[in-house]
Amino acid sequence: MPDARHADTHAHTHAPVPELAARAARTGSSPVRDILALTARPEVISFAGGLPAPELFDAAGVAEAFRYVLAEQPRRALQYSTSEGDPALRTAVAARLTGRGLPTDADDLLVTTGSQQGLSLLATALLEPGDTVLVEDPCYLAALQIFSLAGARVVPVPTDDGGLDPAALDEIAARERPKLLYVIPTFQNPTGRTLSPERRAAVAEVAARRGLWIAEDDPYGELRFEGEPAPWVAAFPGAGDRTALLGSFSKVMAPGLRLGTLRAPAALRRACVIAKQAADLHTSTVDQAAAARYLTVSDLDAHLARVRDAYRERRDALVDGLAAALPEGSRWNRPAGGMFVWATLPEGYDATALLPEVVRHDVAYVPGAPFFAGTPDPAAARLSFVTHPPEEIREGLGRLRTALEGARRQG
């Protein structure tokens, strides 16, 4: 029989396990994902998450595509696949990009597990610890997480109502010698702003002259409600050899598919393929096959037209109701597409401090502060208009007004 005393002394000789990597310790959880957990109660009308409206998913069309590939191509659809991705899916995406003015071959594309993975692969392929990355200020939160995990130095570039300021970009690029600029030029997250064609041309020119890569993230471009589409930054002179374009199926088909694409110059794309081999070998074969089938037999453009009509109505309900819901002196924009409105409360308001009171009234937004890589604006908030139909949006704005009035009386 083992000696209990001996076992006890043996236990005391265990050394502690080593520390977590510094990158894990310094990178926080996403405040948006934490707020989504807070607001998961069904009675909450949430303007917080950028969650596409589930009732608008083409569930029948997607189900039919899965049924087809599992019935007709089960051996291929359930097998390992290439890291680059399903050729039929890449061909379909290349045709869509070409049709929208960016000549693209299937071989220019890598299929990724959501465009989020595409950004991770770019960080792996491009960034050494200590390299400088320029971002719009405010910036997409999960991009800030990726750059933090990569050990990059993140430097904010000022923005105004028209998005990234190219003159400031030029000055900061000259001073900081960045390796990469990360930008969402169309219906930006969190602000909903869109860069004009003139600013896109200027961004391409600065990148070419200062010698930096561009990661152009375009998850929302096909959700335009009005106005003319602007060409991708990748299409402007000077940008072609240095721009990686990230695309996503999350907003046009369904986020649960976790499908995205990365279009990049050959050497960078090859490096991303190797990074992907190390990350997950390849994206889900069956999901790719179903998406390729869907694009072949369904009319994605007709589906998108329905989605855009619904989202336009929801944007109008939110934007038109903000004057009554927010305190006098607040500012907000009217995005021409996408999913988000950026609002700024008057001086002295703190959107983070007010959130618990707002959630108590069964409504929610995301405070703007975490989106800033530079000095945060405590009065800013992001409101998503896509998740709820117009009547629920109006009800939510009524709750928000009550909550903010109550907080002001308490304050």
C-alpha cells in the first residue's frame, strides 16, 4: 500500500506550471462579446451586436445546398481538402469580384474560416513582434485583438465624418515607418462611415510612396442602400501589388458558415496558405461545397436585394428615432449601408458608465471607448440597426430614452 506521507511530500515538490505567453496576458476579451453575453436575455432589444437578422437568412436555399452536396458528392464533401479552398467556390467568388470591377482569378483567392481568420493569417505572414500597424481610430475591435496577439505596435490614424484622413495617414506613415495599414473603407465598423473615391486613391498613393501593405476589409460592401459603390482601394493605382482584400460570407449568406476569402498578391498569398496549414489545414470542406452549390443554383443578388430593403428600413427607423431617444446635443451619422450607426452623446456623458442602467431597461448598445486605439471618446456609442425589425427598433429607442433620462436625473 502506498505511503500517504510519501505521496504528500511528493505533491509539495511540484513546480508551478509556466506562465501564459505575454500575448495571452496582454490581450483582453472583446468587450462586445462580453456585452452580448450580458444582453442575451430574449426580452432585451439589443443595438449592441452586429448580428444579421436571422429571419432574413435563406435557410431553405442553404439547406438545399447542403442536402445536394451530402447526397450527390458525399465522398468529396466529407473528405480533407486543399488549404487554398474549394476551386468551385473560389471561381464563383472571383467572378463576383470581377463583375464588381476588380479582375480576379480563382487562383488569386484563399478560402478562410471567416474573414476574421484571413486577418489572423495576414498578421502571421506579415508581422514580427514590434512591427507597427496603422489603424483607423476608432477601429474594428477584433482587429485590435489580432494585432495585440501578434505583438504589433498599433498606431491610430485620425478620422472625421468621411473616415480615414489621408493627410494624417501620410504624416504618420512618414514618422512611424509602419509595415501595414488596416482599413474598412466601406460602411466601417464601428462608425458606418465610407471613404470617398478621392480618399481611397489618396490612401493607395500614400501606401505606394511610403512602402506599406494594406489590409482592406470588406465585409459590408454588398449591403449598400443608396448611392454609387466606390471601387475597392485594391483597384486604385499603386495599391494592386500591396493590398490584401478580405471578403466574408457572414453578412451576405450566414455568419454560422464561417466562410471568408483572402485576395492577395502571390507571395503574400502563399505565405498565408502556409500559415493556414498550421492553423487548421483547411476550412470546412462541406461548408465550402454547400456555399459553392448555393452560388451556382441560387440567386444571391435577389437575396441581397431583399436583405438590403429590410436593412434600409431598419436604418431609417433607428436614425429617424435618435433625435427623440438621445439627449439634446447628441450627434450621429446616417450610413449609406452596412450595419452600424455611430452616435456621440453630449460632453460629460460616459456611454460605458451608463450601460448598466440602460441594460436594466432591457435595451443595449456598445460603448464606443473600446474601439479606440488612441484616446477614447467616452461619449461615443455604436448602435447596430440590423437585428430587429422597425417596430422593435422604435420600442428599443423608447426604452433607451427612458433609461438615459433616468440616469440624468440620478446623475
